[in-house]
Amino acid sequence: SKREDVIVLPVIECTSDTVQRGFPGCISIRYDVIASYLENIFDEIRRNGIRKIVLLSFHGGNRYMIPVLQRDLLEKGKDYVVFSPSFSMVKIPEELMEYVKYGGHAGVFETSWLWYFYPDKVHPDKFKPGEMNEEVKFISKFAKIDWSIKFPSGVDGDPTKASREIGKKLAEAFLDTINKFLDYVRDFDVNK
């Protein structure tokens, strides 16, 4: 971190990913296991004198788990606060708004983001737009179903529109948002 008021811990590689389990190679950690693991980490952070914890999640599958974990910690009376910003807080730069319709899982934004940070891992010659299984389009609004049934290729969006330049602009917007969020966390009074 370039900020002096932040301590960055190592990335946790495997977390909860129940909707991707239909794809070979997916490793999804049960909620009770990951929640216990994170709570243990948070308790150790607190034992070291820190009461404000920011949990950054870069996987959409965690967006269901994290609020439940935050609520559970609150109900247990923990004297620390776990903040977890979401990607929806990031203001998409105006010049990129035309690409929103190509977003989604492995779409233009996620692919551009990865392309910017890991150019050797992205292979544009293999890009194909995703297609939704129309048979489950309606019901998927009301029930959590396996992602591999809803999007057989795993892609929800169009990565063919991706570029490293878009990834760079998204990264800058994300860092700007996170820095503002960290300022908010720094100024937040945990004793209230």
C-alpha cells in the first residue's frame, strides 16, 4: 500500500463460490469454514490493537456471504468494525459508459481489468461473447441457480470489447474510490 495509514494482509485465494461449482476446477469453501477463518483473522487483527478492518472482495460470489458475516460479527458483540466496499461504489468513467451493456462475468470490464494487471494471462484470440440459457432467464431472477446452467460458457457479457486501456481507466477509478472509502474509514468513530 502507498498509504501510510493502511496495513495490507495477504490475499485469500479460495473463498465461497457456490454458483460456479458446475465448472471443472472450481474450489468453493463452505460459508461456515470461510466465516470462521475470517473471524479468526479479524480477532487476531483486533488483538493487535486494530478496530477498523476493510475486507476487499474481488469476487462477486462473496457479495452474498460478506453481509451475513458482518451481521454475525455484530450479533456476537465484536468491538471492531468490518467494512467491505463493493464494486458498485466505483463511478464508471463517462467515456466507458458505452461499454456497460457488455459487462457481467468475464465481460468487457472484468476482462479489461485482468488484461491491465496481468497482460500475459489474457488471450484475446480466445474471446467469445457469452450467451444466457434462455430457458432459465426468468426463474434465475427468483432463485439462486448454478452459474453453469445459466451461462454455459461461464461468460455473461462480451469480452471482445475489452482492452488494456479500459482496464487502466477502471483501475484508476477503482483506486480513487477505494482511497475515498479509506478516508471515510479512517475518520469513522468506532465508539459510536
